[in-house]
Amino acid sequence: MSGMKRVGYGYVSQTEKAIIEHLSREEAHMQAIIYTRPGCQKCRHTAMKLKQVMPVSTITADERDIERFRKQGYQSFPVVTVYKANGTHETWCDLRVDKIKQYTEG
């Protein structure tokens, strides 16, 4: 097994190890901004789950935010934007378990 290194999850090559470490660093640089409304259970749940894997900032939406989101086609809260390490971002509204799992389960 020349060139292979034993790590916590098995044997990997130096190239594989470098890729895994790079991806781990990228994940650490993701962050989310979540616009919420007072008393919103879906907002609390979304923030709680995403906080397990990335920094999360929550902002209580005011009337201007609500109007802006309506104009953008968002009909419910939370409004979530995840900023990725590669400079891209993804935005959605409402409790989207599929989107949350995309970030929390890999």
C-alpha cells in the first residue's frame, strides 16, 4: 500500500486526502442568512438545523423586507440564503427539508 495513508475513515492516497481536506475547508466557509418573522416555528427549525453545520445570522424581517421578498416571489418565511465558499449562493423560502438535508447530510 505504498503512497496510501491511514486516516480515520480508511486508507486514502495523498491526492484523495488533499481533496477531502480542501472540501472540508470549503464547507467551513459556508454561511447562511435567514430572514424570519416573530414566532415562526419553521424559521426556528431551519436556523437550528443549519447552525449545526455553518454560521447562521438571523434577521427579523421588517415591512420593507417583506415587501421586497414578495416582489421577488417569496411567499412565506423563512427566507434563507446560503453563501458558499466558491462565491455562489442559493436562496429559498419556507421550510424546505430537502434543502436543509442537502447541507446537513452532505
